[in-house]
Amino acid sequence: MLTRNSADLIVVGAGVVGAACAYYAARSGLRVTVLDRDSVAGGTTGAGEGNLLVSDKEPGPELELALLSTRMWRELAEELPQGIEYESKGGLVVASDEAGLTALKDFASRQRTAGVTAEEVPAGRLHDLEPHLAAGLAGGFHYAQDAQVMPALAAAHLLRAGGDRIQLRLGEEVTGLLVGASGEIRGVRTATGELHAPHVVNAAGTWGGDLARGAGGGLPVRPRRGFVLVTEPLPRVVRHKVYAADYVADVASGSAGLQSSAVVEGTPAGPVLIGATRERVGFDRTLSVEALRRLATQATALFPVLAGVRAMRTYVGFRPYLPDHLPAIGPDPRVPGLLHACGHEGAGIGLAPVTGLIVARSVTGREAPLDIAPFRPDRFTSAA
């Protein structure tokens, strides 16, 4: 049974990544305390679309994470309540011209060698998959492994599924890390006092850099702002997760300027979600009319039927960005007892299960499910 001020593991952050870390640690028999200064999914998770994507990832370490995590989400969909709204809807990536289609073919070919299922869809068959898609597109690729969850519900159910091995403390901000005489982690400090544990997980999302610096384990995490448009409830006019080929380039870009490439998808509740923009403007939450205009323009270019649909609301979130576009996952060799699970940028929801599994196995001394060397937290020579 957990006590109020001690645990085997403290997780800082109650987003979906932190929830997954707590869930897999609890399944491993650990007593876990999860702290968040806000609510469950009160940060980046609550502003996400719930993307579980392999279609947007180049062959390499992140794709390996995504392929394993996609399988784990399917297993979680069986284990957790249906309320997480898991949909194995698949993705459809389309090209507007022959040059774009050629680039897509090359990208898909390289992905297939890494284990991705990518089926070419000729222009004449696009409307079999998406009847309301715009005419005149050159073709596309169907990615059967792409899926979706409702991220806030997924985080909540992961925490609940840990049972009495997980203690959740919300509205409690971590103000510092407790470090022993030899530099090892001893716990955390909050406004209400000290909590003791031999292991602390930094799952603080866009604030993960600040937490890491407090113990000498710096990470150059930066916020990358994004907007999402939400339409009025509709019949299911969009069946898959649909986006244009230039979205992949935007995800991989390190530009600080405004980038937008519409990702359009329906939801079980009826509204259509339209994302996504990217820009590095700090934590500025100011509504960007230009960003929303671009999203609306691009979405209606893909689905003309949306031109007459009302946008009911918009929301903004901050993706935790690291310069090499890879998350920091696992033990920090600079600070014994400190583990990181942050810097996933826009892929945190999709990569949450495998991140949680890696963290749980690291704490319990078991072998990681894959090579985690590319995600070493100390790989940055300068972590300002």
C-alpha cells in the first residue's frame, strides 16, 4: 500500500506519457506516485488529436518505437475500457501531382523495408476510401496501421488501471528534485513538502527541460505551438486520418516559423478535427488567425464538403520539441535515479506505451524492448 510521502517511483506529469509510465511500473509491482501541477491530461495531451501514426515517420529509431507502440495500443484497447475511443481507422496520405506521388512512392518503399504496411491507392480508387475527397488528386497511400485514441480518456484509464499501486496527486507542483550527497535522486520537493523515492521520471512534457536542469540533467526541450480546429458534429464524412504529403516534411522540419499542413479526421462523437500547425513562439497562447486560416483553406482543399461546415471551436497546445526530433527516454547517466520520458513532440500519444514500458523495465533492471541508445538523455552536448 502506498504511503503519502514515499513510493518506489515518482512520475512527474499526468499526461498520457506519464500515465503510461505509471501503468507499466505498477504492472511490474512498483508503488508509484504521479504528480501534476494541473489535471490529468491538462497539458499537451489534452490539446492533442490522439494520433497513433507510423505513416509520417522515416525508417529509423522513431519508427521502430512507433511500430512497437502501435501494437501495444491495440493490446491496451482490449485491456482498458472502450471509453478510450480507440479506432484502427488507418491513414490515407495523398499527393496533388505526379511529383508528389513519386516522392510518396519512394518514402513508402523505404518504410516497407522497416515493417510498415503501405498500400498504393491509384487516383481512381481514392474515392472508394474517401467518397468526399477532392477530385483531381494524383493518388496516395493507405496505411492500415495508423489509428487514433481519445488522449485525455486514455491517460485517465491508464492511471485508473494501475489500481491502488498508483497514487495520483493533482494540483501539486514539483518545485525541485531531492538529491543525495553523491548526486543520486532521493525524491522531489513540492509546495506541501517532500516526497521520497529512489527513482523519479521526468514526464513533464514541454516543461521537462526545466525539471531536468534542476538536477543537472539538462535537456534542450522547447515548446512548439500548434492549433486544431473542431467542426460541428457531422455524419461520418471523413473515414480515415487523411493528410497531404507535405505534412511529413513539416513534422521533420526544425523551422521556428509557422508551418501548416492539414490532417483531417472524423471522430466517434461527430466533430471533424483539423490540425496541424507548428511554430516555435515560446508559450504564447495568442490566437493566430493566420494559422487557422491556413488550416481551413487546406482542409477544404482536401474535402470541399467542409467549406459549408461551421468551426465550433479551436484549441492550442505545445509540443515538447527536441532538436533532433527524437524523445529522451530512459535513465539519465548523469543523475542516478533520474529517468526521462519527454521530448516526443507531436508523437507522444502514439509513443506513450512503449515509453512507459522502457521506463518500467529500466527501473526494475529488465532488458528494454528495443535499442534505446538513440534516445539517451545525455546525447546533447549543450542543454541550455
